Amino acid sequence: MAKGLGKGLGVFFPPADAPAEEAVKEIKMKDIRPNPYQPRKVFDVAAIAELKESIEQHGILQPIVLRKSIKGYEIVMGERRFRAAKEAGLKVMPAIVRDLSEQEMMEIALIENLQREDLNPVEEAQAYQKLIEHLKLTQEELALRLGKSRPHITNHLRLLQLPDPVLKLISEGTISMGHGRALLGLKKKTRMQDVIEKTVTEQLNVRQLEKLIQDINQNVSRGTKKKKPVLSVYLRERESNLRDMLGTSVSIKKMKRKGKIEIEFFSEDDLERILELLDKQ
């Protein structure tokens, strides 16, 4: 298998001397269906409208890539162009038809969208997860093959541990990926809904949310009057810096004569990643 997944997508567009089967064909719009492996769930309406206007003025400048299926064709690359062309009322679409397996179709769709770097954080995380599962890669291997850092991959994958309502808010842009990472550190999951509502209603930034979650986590069990020492501004900053550096929940606890640092991990692979980061430091 090739070393770089993100390398060589240009081969799906034929050169001038391409064989006949690689030539651009006119395919009826009614015979084209969306890619079932399309990682993008949310399409920018304004961007589609802008592309539609361009198509109405200049036509389709770049053919889409299709795969022949049992009933018509499935889109491999170019779903936004297809949607815009449909809005513009086109009856046929210039396309290159390729003979691709299900796995090849999935890989190309995921990688092409990841290269564009305009997926929302949840779509990006889901694309990474699919590539890891289908290609049986570790996070480190995927990072190398996509040219991403391992913490970048890990931080996105960890978002998928959040409940669906939170993922929806991140997808819509109501809260950021930073808010999502902070919510992962909430120990009392029964408080999740309250915390989310407060975050959205009061428009808390990430630092404010981290402070809120820290206060909730430090609350003692009911019926216990003993209070834990409040962290100084310096220690709170160090805690936040460690959280950003390690890409996971970090808690600094200070007692009268000693203290401790708790670092959360979610798997052996995640632990190995954290240990490697600490070793480099």
C-alpha cells in the first residue's frame, strides 16, 4: 500500500493523452447518487449558492469523479459541484468514471475532504476513525501518512467520546472544539446538560468553561463539609498549559504538605502517546 494516503489524488484526473475509458463523459444528473462514504454531513448553503452562480456563468470547470454502481453512478469526488450543478438546473454533468472498489471509494472520499481542511471538527474526527478502522492503522501511523501531528489526530478522536447532543453543537459551530475538549474533563457526567446550557446561554469562552468544570470536579461529596484548597492562578495556568500540551484532561491537586498531578488517558495507545510527549519534554 502506498506510504502517503494524501499523495497522488491527482491521478484521478486524467492527462491529455488518457485512454478512452478515462475520458470525460457527459452523465445524466438523474443517474448520479451521492457518495455513501461522504464524511461531510453539513454543506455550506452560501458556498453552494456561490458555486451555482459560477456554474451558470462559466459552466463546470472541473469534472467530478464517479464510480459505476448497480443503479447508475456514485460520486467519488465533487459532491459540492454536483449539488451546485443540480441547483443550477443542469441535466448532464461532465465526469470521469473510474473502476473503484468500495474501500478505494471510501479512502478517496475521506482523504480528499481531509485535504481540503474545511470539515468541521466532528466530521474530521469521524473521517479519522473510519480510516483507522478500515485500514487497521494506529493513530501514529495515520498521523504519518496524512502529514498530521499525532496530538492533532488524538484530540479530534477524543471528541467522539462526547454525547451526540454535544457533537451536534460542535458540528453547528455553537461551541468550539476547545469547549468539547474541556467537557471531556467533566467527571460528573450527570452535570453535562447543565454545563452545556450555561456555556451556550452565557457564551462562556473555553477558559471560563475550564474553570467551571474545575470547580465542579473539586466539589466534595454531599454531606462532607471539608473543602479542598483552591488552586492559585499560577497553578491553574500550569494545569491549563499541561492540558493543551498533552491533549487530555489534567488535574493539579494541592494538599497542605504535598500535591499531585492527575493525567487522564483512554487507552494503551493514548497512554503511550502521553508518555512519548513527556519523554520529549
